[in-house]
Amino acid sequence: MRAFPVMLPSGVRYWTVLDEDLAVVEGADAFLRQVRFGRDGAESTSKAYAGGIALFLRWCRRTGRDWRTAAADFGLFMTWLRHAPKEVSGLDADPVGGEVLAGPGREPVRGARRINAVLTAVRGFLVHAVTAGEAPRQVLAQLYELADDLDLPLEARGEDAGMSWRMRARHRLHEPEEPVDRASDEEIVALLHACLSARDRLIVLLMARAGLRRGEMCGLRRSDVHLMPDSRPLGCEARGAHLHVIRRDNSNGAWAKSRRQRAVPVDFLLVQAYDQYVFERAEIPRAQASDFALINLFREPVGAPMRPDAINDLITALCSRAGLERQVTPHQLRHAYGSNVVDAGGTIDEVQELLGHASMRSTQVYLHPDPARLRAAIERVPSPRRMDGAAW
């Protein structure tokens, strides 16, 4: 079982699951098409779901289970996910006679966050199978428990306490709270110094000073960039220099994760970087026709929109050129932006809007200060004094 990309005649892509004979797994394919098109999900979402479902179907096959009823052993599947290395769970593992692992005898190979993401994908797949009549209804009771409002705090119950029911997943690992893994300001400066072009400097700043995701950056059109003090002549009511992040089906596979359009304010550093990039781009005749903001300037096909994967390649090259001790990722640059906004006094709702988070839970990680900020907060507290003014 493996995840595999599918491109439709329109150019839109989604991911599906293929079996050992490279045939499409019909039930999984129907669910993934629903995720991509029925729910207007991102291609990356269908890719992540396809990977999780492929792992589940692989486990079922290698342990002799029918995937339609395997939810009864979800706990064993979680153990397998946590401890099964590639030689057990990978594509090249022996498909005959799976390995069932019990207890902590082997070091974990997947963290709680990854396992929970796989379980979310598999639950959605099995619920879809139940609604399609491909799996028995008791699967729902094996995946979820019904809970009424009586176990909620009194303030959260409302007037109809006990009258509403909700489904709660039975299987989920605790995800320990960890500090945001952000790029440091020193690393960002080093990356900027390592850039060889105005375009590359703009890319670093779009992540580190505007918090854009890879797909949001590569999906930007020149018409989305409003850097004038007043954009009302363009029919835009947003004040000051800003960028519009809009979800589109783009030919380069770029995709804005949020369905809701947002305007992201930008500072003078980004305005200057974009101006320099415009002059650089103007020197390349083949770059003039494209409406995409970020395009290939130095490799074929020149003038084509940059793909999101090219952003990873660029940042990897910049880290090596800058001599950084670790490999910084594009998302760590985005984390740096969110952390810096909070450090500067930004509120959680402001950070949520700027980063385009659908849920405030995604934004709350930025409210956990790092140890340096905690130490600085303590040092700002005045030392205690005796009543007569002498130090203790």
C-alpha cells in the first residue's frame, strides 16, 4: 500500500492509495476525493491522509486483519505505529506475516503528533466507509465514545446541559507541550546574507516578516501585492502596504491552506525587498508574461511559477551557504514571525489573523514564552527592600 498523486485533466491534483498490484484502493480513493473536492481540502491534506491510510492498510494486510473491522484493535495499531521502524512498516518490508509489537521494548520511531495525525486520517476513512455501507456500523462505537455535556465545566454547559451529545475519539496520545521550534533572528540574518538574488531575499522575508506558508507564497499573484499607502484606487479598502492571500487552484501546485482570504500587513523591509526584486525580474524578458509573483529566474523553465518544493531546496542551500549549525525549515521561519509578533505585544487574536489559523488552538503555542523571556521577566522584578531602605 502506498500513497500516490493523481492529476485530473483540469490539472488539479489529489492523492490516493495504491495496493501491491498498483491498483487503486476504491474505498480509500472515494474518501480522499471527498476530502479534496467535497470538502475543498488542500492537495497537501489529501497527501497526508493518503499516507496515514496507506500505513493502516499495510498494517491490516501484514497482520492478517480485515480493514473493515480492524478498528476493534486500534490500540495495537497505535503501538505498531509508535514502535515499528521502516523495515517493518515501510514499503520494502516483508508483506507476509506482519509484526505486532507490545510494550516499550523498541525505541519509538514516531511521535505522538504524527500518530494522532494518522489516527485522524484513518478515523475519517472508516467513518466514510460506514456511511457508504462498506463497513459495519459498530465501527463507529469502536472509534468514538458518546459524551454528554454533564462532564463539561458548569460555565460551559449552557441552559440545556445533558441534552446535547458529542462524539469523542477513543484513541489519542497525549501531545506534550513544547516550545515553538522557531528560527532565531541570528539565523534569519545569516540566511539573508547568504542570498545571491533579490528574489531569494524576498522569499526569506515573506516567511520571516509576513509569516506566509510555502503554498501561500508560491500562489501569490502580482495583483495580490498592494504596497502603496492607499490602495483604494485599486478597489481595495485595506490600509497601508499589504499582501492578499487567496486560495486558488494554481498550475504550480501552490495552495493557500485557509479558505478565507486575508490581507497581511508588511513592513518597509518587505517593500524594499519587493522593489529590488521587480528591477531584477524586469531584466529577464521571459519573466514578463507571468502574473505569479515568484517565478523561476535562474533555471528552466524561466518565467514559470516556482513550486513549493523549490522553497525547501532554496532554504536548504541557503543554510549550507550560511554555515548554520542546523537545517532551518520554511515553517521555522514562519514560527519566528508568530513568536516575534507575540514578543512585541501582539494578542492571540492578532496572531491568529496574521497567520491565517482556522482555530485558536493552533495559535496558542506562541503564547508559551521561551526560557530567555522567562528569565528576562524575573530580572525586571525589583529586588525586595527593608522598610528602612537597606538591602536584605
